[in-house]
Amino acid sequence: MDMKTSSGKKLGLKEKYRHMTRGLDWETTYQKREDVFPYVAYEGIKIHDWDKWEDPFRLTMDSYWKYQAEKERKLYAIIDAYAQNNGHLNVTDARYLNAIKLFLTGISPLEYMAHRGFTHAGRAFPGSGPRVACLMQALDELRHAQTQIHSLSNYNKYYNGFHDPAHMLQRVWYLSVPRSFFDDAVTAGPFEFMVAIGFSFEYVLTNLLFVPFVSGAAYNGDMGTMTFGFSAQSDEARHMTLGLEIIKFILEQDPDNVPIVQRWIDKWTWRGYRVLTLVGMMMDYMLPKRIMSWKEAWEVYFEQNGGALFKDLSRYGIRPPKWLDQISFDKDHISHQAWATFYQYGAIADFHTWSPTEDELDWLSSKYPDSFDKYYRPRLDYWREQAEQGNRFYNKTLPQLCQTCQIPMVFTEPGDPTKICYREVDYQGEKFHFCSDGCKEIFENEPEKFKQSWLPANQIYQGNCFPDGTDPTVEGFDPVSKVLEYYNIQAGRDNLDFDGSEDQKNFAKWRGMATSNE
Amino acid sequence: MQMDLRTVSIQPLRQTYDPVARRFGDKPASRYQEGTYDIQSTANFHYRPTWDPDHEIFDTARTRIVMSDWYAFKDPRQFYYGAYTLARAKQQDAAEANLGFVENHGLVANLDAGLRDRAIALLLPLRHVAWGANLNGASVCAYGYGTAFTQPFIFQAMDHLAIAQYLTRIGLLLGAEETLDKAKESWLADDAWQGLRRYVEDTFVLKDPFELFIAQDVALDGLLYPLVFDTIVNGVFAAEGGTPIALTTQFMTDWFKETRRWADATVKTAATESPENRALIEKWVGHWRDRAAAALQPVAQIAVGDKADALIAEQVEQFNARLAKAGVKV
């Protein structure tokens, strides 16, 4: 868009943008500022001059619509073609589908939460620069939620486990991990939300979420997922820039902000890292054609890239996040510990698990020479033997959950992978349990918040996870089947081992129909 | 002649996601349906907002409107992100062409100076009204309940930002950078604008998202857009040789015609739900309509002088007739 004034004077980008955004705002006088923007002060962040905010993109709405519409047109054309062409039959192996089930139930509903969260943050900030940037991101996040739902809609037509993602997110045991992460961010103040999601998640950790799923899709013949991933890429680039801008802005405004932000960075790096356990497991176990190991991804995307970032932020007095030593030690372990958990609890999950093939076990041995053969391979070998004899192991006892991250207490002591890590805190006469020093400290900083956690295992035991009208006192009451009903997991179709599943049979049959004349 | 192209045909296990199938049956669903129904969380929230501990993250108690199902609302445009963006991109093309036409043919230079001054005085402070509406759209989207209800408000918020930006461009086309500064001074200090500014600032502190929808999208937009863009710009100004100005504001005219359908449907759904909802909506509409009409009177005067009273009365009459069709008597 070229802009001239009536006298023919051409405006520069900066002036133009100033008029298009900053110039629109005014200081209210009929209503007090603190009543118009009531949520901006209570976190203790001091902002002296909102105009110091540097708008990273200077995007006006007309350009936004133009670029985004072009992307939407292309994306939906590919989605339609992929569906019409039965593109789902081109994926490497039907086990792959479980990786995208994890995405649709664990991630897509969070994109929606991000949409509402950024709307709230945009409404909360008095500065026009951050307001516009947050609201544009809010609109983008709605795009991501919807394009994911639309892209994966075709998978839902043919395979199990895709049928009710938002409902499951609010109920299914392991989905409380990503869900509580986002609930935590949205219930925090607007500045913490921006550090949590805008900076820690979108900037520091996003490569560990998006790259594995989207590259995983590309490696495994899933053009549907790959396409929405690539289409979201330029949005994500904008979001990452916003995340970095917000942190620099807050830090530059007042030295008193530094310790607050540091605590948030510590908290949200740890919280995000815990959620990424699911991604690590997906990378190491669920992709038939692997991109790289979780350990390698962590080294490239966090240790190298993140290291440079925190070096850059040190001039503001920010140090790297806490507990990095433990994370670094754990990178040899967590994906294996997580897969073992899902394998055991495969009866109450909405996706399938399985015994890795011999080739896959060898791959894991080569990627994890210091841990896999010693600690994890023997167990997988044993489970596979048992399964082959008809004794596929399902754990029927509910695990204890960490009060903060809500992951079952399956992680091990820093430095000792043979010992489960337990921490506990007494608060108001109650005992609270934690999987790690990180989760314990996060609780101790905000006990009033984290004592509220809706822990799925505890809720089941309290009788809160049965369908309305269930009478648990009747003879022969089967709690597991009632919990599955409450989750809307279709027993025998969504859950249990991949081997023998409807997905496995249908995929083989349909691929046969598509590739032969049988 | 028909070509009979074939693809391998496989019988699907299901046609759509469960929430959509529960509502409409298991049949092929639209993208609006799949992208809208039941995607907001409603159960088992983990923590109360630290910024509003009296409520859950999403809470029906933030408004006094009571719905047995917040997905009773339906956007007649069926806007989800993709449909919305494509529609606006098309309008953006048209707006760009119009602005370019006016600029390239030097049409502003031929305008009568008096008319041009009145157009500047009327249109430019409205940048700030639209900027306020952007904030209010964000409020309803953030604090409302259920995607069917909240989703259109992020679109409203961004549309209002776009309108503020189009008005800025129109201002620069009609005047210069100082023209924008002067208009902002008027907005802040001139008597003619203080009623409207007070109205806008008062809506900033409304806590009930549905009342805010009534105050902003129904009452204020419902009087301001037809008055300023249809009646004054397209009617009065055009008759005085101001057709080039009307070309530059065509986006606003089209936009209001489209969004009014959604606003009416939303009012109607809530009012039809219960007599209590209807009574509340009638009270809100009456209150905010009267305030908006009073605030717009001196604004209309800028453009049409002593004909303002008659114009406003006409607008109010049309507004009442429109709301009556949506089931609300005021």
C-alpha cells in the first residue's frame, strides 16, 4: 500500500505505521486508566513508557488480510486434494496416525486456548503496540486451531481416536498435562502469560514442538499435517518475534522487573520442558520414519540455539533457566520413561501403543548408547515376549501424579536413573507430591494456585470421572469402563495395542484396495 | 457432457467429529461447524484466574444473560477464520481500488473546500471511536462464553482496527498529517465530541460481555454507521459533489450491512431464549440507544447543521424497526 497525503507527500513506513496504530490511542479522562486496564498492575511489572515498544512487523489489517487469504486459499486447496485422493493411505505405516492423534488432542485445543489468551492479553495492555500485536496473534491462533481441526478431519473419518479432541482434553488423564500448562498461563497475569507463551513457549521451545510434528509429517508421507504446519510457519515467525520483543521491552523498562521475569523464565522453561516429554516420546517411538532423536533435538534446538539466546539476554541480568543440569542429564531418559508409561496405560489412552520392532530398538540403542541398552531395552524386550505369549501388560492401578506438571511420578532422580524421584511439601495440613525439584519449587512459589490442580487420578478415585447418573455401588461395577465412557474413549477401538487394532486392519485393507486389483 | 472421473472409494467410519455429530447427526459437516462447536473448554478447569478469582477461565456467570446452550448462537455468515479472511481480502481489494481511483484521478483536489473541511471534521475523530471498538471487541471475545458467541468478536475487533486505519488513510488523502493531529484534539477537547467520547470510555469499563455487545455493536454501531456513512456521506455529501468521499468509505457501508445480520441474529437468539433475557436486552438496548443518539447529535451537526435532530430521529426510528424484527421492542 502506497500512502500519500493530499499535497503529494509520501510517508515513510514508520510515520505511516505511527498514524495507523499509535496515533489512534488516547488517554481516557471520563474513566480512570486503572479501571479501563485493571489487570496491568498487580503482577508488579513496572512499565514507564509504552511507546518504547518496538512493533516488530508494522502490519496493517489490509495487508494482513491479503497475505493470510492467499495462504488460506493454498492450504485448503491442498487439504481438499489430499482428502479426495485418500492421501491418508500414503503414510509410511498406520502406527504413524497415533502421532497425529496426540497432536490433535494435545495441541490443537491449546491453539484455541492461545487464541483466547492472546485476546485477553491484548485487551489488558494499555499500549497500542502490544495490543495490536497480541490481537493479531489471537486471530492467528484461531487460524491454527481451525486449520488443524480441518486438516485432520479427514483422518477422523477413517481412523479411531480423532473423534472428540476438545472433550478429551478436559478429561483424559495424560491430557491434563498440556491442558494444565495452558490453564496455568491463561490464569496468570497478562505479563506472565506473555513470558510463558509468547516467549518461553513460542520463542524458546516452539522448535521442539513444531519441527518434530511437521517434519515428522513430511518424513512419513502425511501431506495434510505437513501443509498446515508449513502454512503456519510465517505466522510462527511473527509470533516468535513478538515473544522476543515483549521480554526485551519488559526488561528494559525497569530493573525491578528482572527478578520477576527471571522467576517466570525458570518456571515456564521447566513447565514447557515437562510438556515436551510427550513430544520426545513421539519422536523416539511413534514415528515409523524418524527425523532425529529427542536427545539430538534438545541439543540442537535448546542447548545450541537457546544458549545463544540466553547469552544475549545476560546483558539485562537474565541468567539461563534453572534446572538445566537435570534436563541435560534427563535427555537420555525421559522419552523412554514416557513410552513405558503409555505402554502400560494403553487401556485408558485414546491412541495405540506397541512394542517397537527390532530395527527400531537398534536405532534407539545407537541414539542412546549411554542409557537405552542398560535401562530400557530389557524391559521392552520382556514386554514384547510377554505380548507374544498373549500376556500384553496393562497396568490397572492408577499412578500418583505430580501436583504441578500432572505427569505420573515416573521420572528418576537427577543422576540416578534407577530411582524414582519423589518430592513432597506440607501445605495447610495437606501433603502435596512432586516429580522433581523444579515442580516442587514452582508449587512453593504459588501454592494457592497449584493446590487447585484437577488431578485426573485423584478425581477418578473421588468418583468424579463417571458419566452422570453412574452408581458405583452396584454389583459388578467396572470403574474402568465407566471412566472410558466419561472420557468418550471407545473401548476396543480407540485404546489398547496397535497390534490387532481396527486402525491396523482397516489401513492394510484400504491400502490393498488402493494399490492392487484385489 | 459429464466426465466420469473415478477415485478409489472407501467407506468412512464416521462423517465428522463427535460434538458436531451429537448436534446435527453423523453427516458431512461444514468447516464452520467443525471449527466452532464445543471447541472451548467448559469443564474441569485447573485454576481460577488470578485476575478474576470469582470466576472460572470461561464462565457463564460473567454475563446476566442466561442460555441453556451457548452454542445456540449461529453466525449467519458462517465465519470461521478462513471464510472471514477470504471475505475481507476481497473487500480489501475493492477498498484499495477505490482509494487508488480517488488518488490517481486527483478527485480530492476538485472537492469544494467547505465540503472537504466538513468531511474531515466529521470522519477523522471517528478513527478513535473505531479504536475503542477494537478494545471492546477484544473484551467480548476474551470474556464471553462459547466459541459460537465469542468467535465473531475477534473479527469485529480486527474489522474496527481496519476501519480506524482506513479512516487514517482517508484523512491523509483529504488533508495532511497535521489533519490527523487536529482531529485528535477535537476528539479530546471539542464539545461536539465529548458526549461520544464519554460514551466510548464508559463502555470500556462494562464488565458484562453481552451488555458490552449491546452498547458497542448494536446501539453505537447501529446508529453511527447508517447515520454517518449511509445518510451523510453517501447521501448529503454525495449530493453536494462529494461522491469521491463516498467511494473511500464504501468498505464501512458494506461492512455494516454485513455485520448487522450477525448482530441481529445474536440479539434474536438471546432474546428468544427467555422472557428474562428479553427484558434485560430491552433495558440495555433502550439505555444505550438513547445515550448513543444523544452523543451523535452534535456530531451530525458538524455535517448537516440544524438538520441533525431530524436525521437522528429518523435513524432512531429505523433502528427501532430493525430491533423489532430481531424480537426486541424499544
